[in-house]
Amino acid sequence: MAWRQWTPRQWWILGGYAVATAVLFAAPLFVSDFRLNLLAKFLAFAIVALGLDLIWGYTGILSLGHGIFFGLGAYAMAMYLKLEASGGKLPDFMSWSGLKELPLFWKLFEPFGAAVALGLLIPALLALGLGFFTFRNRIRGVYFTILTQALVIIVTTLLVGQQAFTGGTNGVTGYSTLLGYSLASPDTKRVLYWVTAAALLGVFLFCRFLTGSRFGKVLRAIRDGENRVRFIGYNPALYQTVIFTVSAGIAGLAGMLFVLHVGIISPSMLGIVPSIEMVLWVAIGGRGTLIGAALGAILMNWAKSEFSTAYPEGWLFFMGALFVIVVVFLPKGVAGLFQSPPPWLNPGKLLDRVRNGGSGTRGGPLLRLLRKKDNGKSIQSVRRQAE
Amino acid sequence: MELFVLQLFNGLSISSILLLVALGLAITFGLMKVINMAHGELIMIGAYATYLTQNLFISYMPAELFDWYFVLAVPVSFGIAFLIGMVLEAGLIRFLYGRPLDSLLATWGVGLVLQQLARTIFGAPNVAVKSPAWLDGGMVVMGGTLLPYKRLFIIALVIACLVAMYLYIYRSNEGRRMRAVMQNREMAACLGISTRRVDRMTFAIGSGIAGIAGCALTLLGPIGPSLGTYYIVDAFMVVVLGGVGKLVGTILGATGIGMFNTMFEYWTNASLGKVLVFVCIVAFLQWKPSGFVAMRTRSLD
């Protein structure tokens, strides 16, 4: 049995995950309805963060276009909800814009199953298209990032410009029911919360499976040395395209859940700024660790909802500073601190260093002085180890 | 025919603005491989510098000299943006060389702070800059087509900047050092070039050109704290399309995007036009993945 050989640390981690999952699912019991709705929204954001982490943290490709994939999923669900709320009539904003009958592509979103499938497929296919045409030509790194950002701009201008079909700047809002259940009732909201929590858990486990597999190993290899991977005989473009598509599909799923909790989707929620904020969540939580990305999204959004209404100006300064601090001082995010804590955060190790003289060349003059008398011994021990 | 000339002029005008915005990026991104997302905010700073110059002229100079404030505003915008760029390089960018994606995120944060700072100092609403009287009106060509002097002035300004850039990069000692560092940093350092100094100067010049772009943008409409964000992504597209490392690529990229944008927007509408331009860019990159003009190199990455 593999678990018999687990170290205490692994047991602690397993216990931590179990407690976190229990708290996640039990939250409706001790949280007010208003807070539950907020939390549900944050969980949806955590799902996007997981998707983004797959591509950025594990494959090393920065996408600034995840707001769009998130938004397209959200629009798919919003169109379904709008059609159900309109009850066979033309949605209100269409008649305001002078449309006489429902556009053909809206009819696709009438059945719930089709809307959900399209909410996953449209972002995934868009990502597949962009990914195929760019990775194939070895367009990567910053060039790819800029292209995704341009994609954000054109999709938002398209959504704003085609007012009759998309609701323009106002977006799509004014829903009443989902499959016949009222969206306003607390019971429905609680069930939707559990659905979102289950989705988060499912996506988390899926990402864990993916990153732990052979496929995930190749992804990390591409991140660390794309050309070597190519020379070994893999085709990086294939892996990059697949993971970009999967990641966009996950973002679409998150968008669908988001609309159910928030009740509106508009172009301002999927533009350039929201897209780059998503990247910030992952960066702060810790790129390359799944739990870091998810917790980063939840905590950042919680902080935003607490502070941004009270100090709207201060919040923007804070966020700007956070970008700089995280990139310069914490490139692995908060999760990186736990994986390999810097000496100033680990008193035990610091003490150890002072006593034993440490092994590195870092440290202040005092440390170096203390270290000096053991120098000969430590060099010998290093030699012994090397042999 | 008139319509054609008008469209051609509009395309040229958009291209010239794009080029002015992208020129600074071509230096910081093309030569230094730093993605400066705060470039848009440096443009904004240039625009506000022009606004301040105008206000100073109104307060302290005789009214008949007012029209000449713009002549002074160009070097002032350049100077202020240049200094801020220098501070930015010394305080942040130099820790991020070799990490382009990280530089993107960090400078985005800087841009956010600068934008909010402008909002705190100048207020959130847009402010208007009164353009000098000698730029009002326009030139009439081919019986009825009016070419505004402001747009012509911007085109002339772009040409002047291009010539100055060319002379600096290809005909001066400083420029030669700059090219040497960008081509082979270690070798240049061995030959006694202070690479730190060159990095700082290069980044500051890129920033200064952003300041000039901001100054030019005040001629086209009111300015606000988020002025730069409208242009930044298009400008990056110019650099991607044009290829990095040579000025001529940037010129081609800007002209291409500007002309096609005008053409498509005339045929369809503003939002569909942008989609078509994007599709064209992706299609073009299938043919030339590294843009119009690529530096020939044997290195792998």
C-alpha cells in the first residue's frame, strides 16, 4: 500500500485538503445568503485561475485572453437564461434595437444542454483556432501574449458594436428562472453554490490528474526548455494547443457558473483589465501550484470586495504595487513561500545557520563572522558529500 | 477619386499616429526585449505635460505668444517622459531583463499606479488642450478635399522623429554602442562599453518618444488618465507585425495596420473592421512568423 510509506508531511497535506473540502461544502450552513453568493462568485473565479495556471504556471505561456474565454462561456449561459426569461418572446434589448425576430444563432441556445455544451465549446474552439495558427509557427512568449490581448480587444469591440445581437455595453441581464427554478430564491442559490463547489473540486482533481500525468511532465518540460523537448522528438505545438484549448474550456465553464450567481454579463467584465486581474490572482497565489492559484483567486477577490468599495483609489494603488512586488520579490507567489521559505521567514533554519555557519555564501557580516571558524570543517563535509 | 484621396489620407494619418506610439515600443521591446505596458501611461504623461505647458503659458506669458507654446511643449513632453523612463529603468526594469513576461506584469502594475496618480492630481474627467491657431484649418487639394493642418503636422512630426532616431541609432557613437549592446551584450561589455548606462539611455529614449506621442495626441481631442490604453495594444500589434530590431519594420507595420484599418472600416463598420484586421495579422504571421523584417540570426531563441 502506497499510503503506508507516506511521510507525516504528506498526511498533513491530505488532512488539509480534506478539511478545506469539508469547509467548502459546509459553508452554506454558517454563512449568510449574501456572503454565500459572493463566495460562489469567487469559487467561479478560482476555476478560471486553475485553467490559467495550467497554461501559465505549468506550460509557461502567458495568456491575457482568458477574460474572453470566461466571457464567452458566460454569454452562452446568459443567452439561455435570457431566452427562458423572455418566454418565447423576443428578448427586450432586441426589440429596442429594432430586430423583428430572433437571430438564428440565438435559437441554438434555447435548450439548456445545448447552451452548456456551447458554453464549453465556443471558448475551446476559439482557443484551438488561435493556438493552432500561432503555436504551429512557433509564435510564442510575448508575441503570443500580445496576440491574446488583441483578441480581447476585438471580441469586446464586437460585443459592444453588435448591440442588436449582444445587448451592447449593457450586456445581457434580467433573468428569472433556471430550468423552472427561480434564480432569486435562497434554495436555488444554495444548490447553485454546491454545484459550483463541486465543479471547482472536479476541475481541481482534473488539473491534478493532468499535471501529474506524462502529459503534464511534457508540459513542464516545454516550459523549461521548449527546444530540448522538440529535439527529443515531441511536437510542442501539439501540447501547447491542447492545453490552451483545455484551459479555455475551463474558463468557459467558470463563466457559465459566474452568470448564474451574478445575474449579469457585460463587455466590461471580460475586457483587458479583468483578464490581467485573473493573471494577478495566479501570480499572487503561486503559479505552478494548483492550490495556490485557486486560493489566490478567492483571497484576492475577497480582499477586493472588502476594500475596493471603501477605498476605491487606494485599491488601485494597492493592486498596482502588488503586481510589482509579486513579480520582483515573490516570483512563485505565496505558495512558493511554503515550498521553499526564504531564511528570513523560517526561524528554525535561521538559527541553524547561525549555529552551524550555514552552507551558502549569503548572510550579513555577523553571520559570516560566526561561520568563519567552521569554514574548514564545512568545506570538508561538502567534499565528502561530493565524493 | 476625391474619396480615394480622403481615405488614403485618413489611412496615412492613422498610420502616423500608430507609428509615433509604436516607435518608442520598437526601442524598448525590439531592442531591449522588455514589454513596457506602462508605455501608454508615458504617453499620458506626455499629454499632461503639454497641458501643463499650455496652462503655464496662459498664466505667465503674454497672450500673443500663446500660439507658440506648442513648439515648447514637444521638448518638454519628451524631457519629462525621458526622466520618468530613466527612473523607471533604474528602479524596476533593470531587475527584469531576460524575463519579458514578468516585465509585462510589473510594468502593467506601474501603469495602473501612474494612471491612478494622474486621476488624483488632474481629476478623472478629460481635460482639453487648446491647439495653437496656426494649426487650425487645412489645406485644400484636388478641389474640395480638406487635409487638416493638425494631421499634416503630426505626419511631419513623425517624420522628424524617424529621422532623429535614424541619425541617433545609425550615425552616432551612442547609437553604435546601443546596437553593440543589443547584439552581443557580453562582447560589448568586454570592449569597455558601460552596458548599464546604455540600457538606461535606451529605455529613457523610448519613453521620451512616448512623451512626444502624447503631445501629438493632444491635437486630436481631449485627454484623460486612460488616454494611453486606447493605443497600447494596437501599438504592440505594429511591433509584432513589423518585426523587431529594425526601424523599417515598424514603419511597414504601422502603415499596414493603419491603411487596412481605414479600408476595412470604410467597407464594413468599426467593430467588424478591427476583427478583419486581426484576422489579416494572424494570416500574415502564417507566412512570416517573425514579422516583415526579421533580424537574421543563427541562435535558436
